[in-house]
Amino acid sequence: MTAKSAPGLPVKVTTAGAGHGFWALLVCLMIMTSVLFISQVSFAEEKAKAPESLDALITKLKSANQSEALDAAEKLKKRPKKTKAVVKDMAGAITHKNEIVRLTIIEALSEMGADAEAAIPSLIQALKDKDPMVREAAGIALFSIGEKIAPAVPNLMANLSDRQKPVRDAAILALVKIGKPSVAGLVKALTSKENVTRDSATEALGRMGAPVVSDLTAILKKGDPEASGPASKALEMIGAPAIGPLIEMVVSGDSKSADLAGNTLAAIGAPVVPLMVNALRKK
């Protein structure tokens, strides 16, 4: 800048004001650049936090890259209420070559409960998976879906003989959930030559309770030497709902069935006594 002087005197030029303006402008530019950079970083972070679309996750789920597929499976597992629209796609990916991916997909379907109904056929096939954890998870997933899983009975029955107890336990849960459609197979399994199969079938029938009392007492009435023992044990598990029919067998049945019923009542214990005394008085 220039400063006016008196006439005849030299003009004095100073750059102080210009220097201050330059530095002020530079500082403003630096501040603006920083704000812009921070805004871009914040936008990128927000974008990273935003959940991936279901379509994107399904694409990753089908990837041959195990890490990518597992990441997608884990994210789907955390969004059970939003994945109903892609159940069939998830079910189709149960055949992934990596067992951890298969397991995670099945666990995600299990979290969905009845909404995973469309996956039933794939879960039935998963009951035969070479990995026991996958077989167990498939049984639990079917249990969580509910009563519409009756088509799974044959494969679930097969898993009652599995060497891994968690797999057998999951099959028992699902068969109990199914109810009546599984009773015939379970009754037949009471005569299996395999101890684990007999024991698993006995436990399943015992957990079913009152609805299978007539099926089990019918076995005692026939006096089937192979099935009577497991049937008696199942009735013992059922307890109170079985007492009345068993007392009736003691009072009115033939000697063989009366003995079987009496032994079962003795195993049930104290709750039997007052009912038995009352029945004998009436007799």
C-alpha cells in the first residue's frame, strides 16, 4: 500500500498490511480444507456404519470366499426380523463348502423361528450333514420353526441313533415339537437293538406327556417283552397323567399287564398311593 505525503516529499511504501492479509487468507484456506476433510471422513464413517442391503449380503453369502461368506452370514444372523424376504436364498446357501458358514446360516434361520418355514427342505437335508454341529443346529432350527416340520420325521428319527449326544438331543426336541406324527416311529424305535436309539425314543415319548399315555399303556397290555421296559420308563417320566390308566390296568387287567403297570406305578412313587387306595376301595 502507498501513503500520501506532503507535496514535494517522497512517497513511503509499506507492505505490512499486505502481509497480514496474505497470512489471514492462508489460515482461512487451511481451516476450510480441514473442515472439508473432516466432513469427508465423517461421511465415509457414516457410510461404513450403514448396514449392507440384504441383496448385497446374499451375494456375499454365495461367495466362494469363505471369509466374505462368513461375514455375510454373521450379519444376517444379527438381523432375524429383516431376513424373511431372503429365507430361500439363505436356505440355498446351506450347502456352502465351509462348515462354519453352513452352521452360521442355520443359526440365523433358527433365530427367525416360524418365519424360516421356507427353509424346511434344506434343513431336513442338513440333518445328514457330515459335521455334527451342523446336524445339531439343523435339528434346533427345525424345532424353532414349529409344528410344520412333520416332513422331517424320518431324518430326525435317523438322528436318534447318532453317535453325538447333542445331535440326538436336538432330534428329540424337534420330534416332541412335531407331536402325534412322530409317535408311531418313536414307538417302533422302542424295540431297536441299538441302546442309544431306544433310550432316545423313550425320552422323546416321556417328554410328550399325556397325549401318548394310551400308546404306551397299549404296549404294556400286549406284554411285548422288548418294548414294555422302555414304555414303562416313558410312563414313569410322564408321571401324574399316566397314573389313572395304570391303576385301571392293575385293577382290571390280566396278571402280566397288571404286574407291568404295578411296577411302573411303584417307580412313579408317592403320588400314586392315595389314588391307588381309592381305586382299591371302589373295587
